[in-house]
Amino acid sequence: MNDLAQAIERLVVDRWFRDPPPLVAAMASRPSPGVTQAFVLQWTKFSRQFPRWVGAIMSNCPEMAVIAYEVENLMAEVVRDPAGDDNHYELLVRLGEGLGLSRRHIEDFPALAATDQLLSWLWAKARQDDWVTGFTAVNGLEILGDRNLPGRYGVTQGTGLAAAPYASSLGLDRRHLEFFEVSDQADAGHGSETVRIMARYCPAGGEEDMLSVLEESMARLRTMMDATWELAGDLDAGRERR
């Protein structure tokens, strides 16, 4: 592993896994119904936009190896994950249905302001001419799903994508948990490959700019996750009042 790859990993560990957003910490330990519903209601907005960002990055990228990586990524997101029976968006909807959310409610539920701000920022980053910057902003977030990364730096925090806590806390069956099963597998591989691509294609002298973009992307995602955590509290409080 070269110095930049290690710097990327350390940044993710220090800025995310050592101090995870409360929503992610809850997802990795004992997710409540409200936590899981809130995640579905907002992450479906992210999932719907992700293919457009990746397409924009590909349109500016001359590197066949990177294009191949992104095409494989899109297959799982839009067509079907090879480890499951549908694409990630549909598996997210299925997860929501397991918690009593209808497809119409999921798709009609408004994006939080923090969610909209993150999606708009990622769209702008993906569309600008420098594909490495777009890749860092968008695909760099996949490093946060690498379940193997925290342990290499002595951190025990999970990614929030492991299925076991949802099965034990919510009693969901495997069909409804398939999103977590396939995402946990996919992101473990995507995260490490993303680090490799970023380190390989970073232009000479551009290391600090790359790390700055990644740090801002994580910070903006944290803001979204914090807003989603507030939504989760409202949803759980509403359940208690009923």
C-alpha cells in the first residue's frame, strides 16, 4: 500500500469510524424501527441519484479499468446485484416494506434539506471535468462500507450494513434483510478498490486536494446522517405514542 492509499484509509478511519454519526452507531448495534425506517426513507433518495453521478464520472473518464469498475457498480445498483435477486434500490424498498412502509410512502416521502444539499453537491462534483475529483467525492463514500477497514486500525465500530443487528433487534427475515447482506459484501470489495483507484490516478501534487474532497464528502454525509437521526427519533416517538 502506498502512502496516499494509507492516508486515505486513515482519514476515513479518523473522520468516520472513530467518531461515527449516531445513526450509524445505532445501525451497527441495536437499530430501532425508527432508525431503519428513517434510513430507508432518505437513503432511497441517494440510491436513485447514484447512477446519474456515476454516469457523469464515466463520461469524463478515459481509463477503461475505472469505467469497468463503475459499470460493475451500476449493475448492482440498477440491474441486479449478483449476490442477491434484485438491484440495491429495490432491495431498499423491500427492507422498508418489512417495516410497514409502502413503496408509495417511501417514494413520496420528501428528502430532508440536508439530504438535498448532499445530493446537489455530489451531482455538481460528478459533472465537473476532473473525473478524479468526481470519483473521490462519490465513490469515496463507498470506503465507509468496507467492514474490514476499521479493524486494521484497531477500531471496532461497524459500518451499519451488517444484517445481524437488524435480525436480532427487529426480527426481520432474510428476504427483507437482503439489502444489508448484499451491500455488506459489495462495499467490502468496493471500498478497497476505490482506495486503490484513487491512489493510482491521483495527479502528481494533487494529494492534499483529493483528501480535502474526500473529507468534505464525508462531512456532508455526516450532516445528512445527523438529520436522518433526528427523523428516526421522531418516528420512534410516534410509534410510542400510538
